[in-house]
Amino acid sequence: ITAQEILPMDIFESLFKFAFVRNPWDLQVSSWHHIARERPKLLEGIEDFDSFLYWKLEDPNRPYHYIVDASIEPQWHSLMDFNGNQIVDFLGRYENLEADYHAACQRIGLPKTPELPHKRQAKDRTDYRTYYSDYAYALVEKHFRQDIDNLGYTFD
């Protein structure tokens, strides 16, 4: 949105704008593993994934922390203008990262690039759906309703 506000409209319109999004349920599992690996002290007293999601998304007493809050804003907010219109020309998906990355590179005229490395992959992680109770599912569904509706994500 900032670029749209400060650039002349003809220049903004001439640029190829792209972004990558991720299934919000999968994103929260990734966040859980990332924080446990990189900042385990933040999770002291949090015993399970349900408690983590409550603490992260609902707890009014939780102080701001950039690591925790990095994946708390709906992704859709970064993809639309003030009128609710999508402002990116290409929307890649994490679930299809390699192919969508290559498609974006092709659109901007970059030669075919090598495979993307996955350097910080959680080794003990299972499919995101296995982490969710009905309670945890509902928390993410409520908090990320705009992403689910506007980006077409489902839990399945």
C-alpha cells in the first residue's frame, strides 16, 4: 500500500507486484515450531499447541514480541488497497512455492533459477492438520477469516 501511495499511479501500475501467501493453519504450526526452536524461553509455561494459539491470538495480557507477532496479521492486509482491491499482479502460494517462485521470476525476466533451498525446516513436524483440536481450529478460523475468505484457504 505504501508504494501505491507514494509512487505516481502510472509508475505503480507499470510495476510487476507479487507476494506469497500461506495457509493460515499451516502458518501457525510453522510459527509454533519456529519459536520453539529459535526462542524457546518465549514458550515457558505454554504446554501445548492449543495454549500456544490462545496465548498468541487471544491473550489480552501477552506483550508484543516481534517473533510472536510476525505471523499474527492477516496476510490479506498487505495485498489490498484501502478500497479492498487486490494490488498485486501475481499471488504465489507457499504450498506451491517452487513453481510459483519460478513463475514470478519468469514474469520479471529472470532466467530459470536453481531450486530454492529449505534451510530452516522443522525436522520433527507432521502435517499441520494433526496439531489441531476443534478449539485451535476455531481460533485460527476466527482470527484469519479474511485470509480464508479472500485467499480461498481451507483446512482440508
